[in-house]
Amino acid sequence: MSLSIDNLDKKVLISIQTPRLTGESRLVEQVLQASLGEDIEEFVFDFSRVEYINSLGMAELVALYHNLSRIYKKPFRWRFTHLNPSIARILRMVDLGKIAHIED
């Protein structure tokens, strides 16, 4: 999977560059290998190119959240932006809104 990861001071912008998030993307590995810094307060995920997500893709997002929570002991914000309405609805249905602010 192709990701673009930009470290913007205390915010990390992660642009998902693939139309399908299916658990085969190595999202966790790619984000954890990036040099992110220690004072991150917010992770912003740009879903503008994502057209499809399945349960494995959602599990990948949750796994990444748990890994980052273990690394960054202090609280941080998560935002999912530029979601198409059907993906936003699915993420809300499975309660991912509990860990991330979901913006259509």
C-alpha cells in the first residue's frame, strides 16, 4: 500500500493512497517505521482516495491505534477526514468513532 506520511510539528498527516483498505496494506508497519517524533498530539488520516474498506482494513486501523497508544504514553487525537459517506457510516456503525473523530 502506498502511504504519504507528513510530520507537521505536533500533527502527523497520513494520506492513504489506495482505493481499497483490506488488511493487506501494511498500514501499521509503514506508520510505525516512519520517524514521527515524540510530541505528536494528533494523527490525521486522509481517506480521500479510499473507496472501499472491509473488516480487515478496520482491524488494521484499530491495531495501529493500539500500537501508537503503547508508544505514545500521553493522549493523542485521531481524525479520519475526507471519507466518502458510506465508509463514514460503516466506521460509525462499528464504533470507530470512539477512538477517532470521523469527518465525512
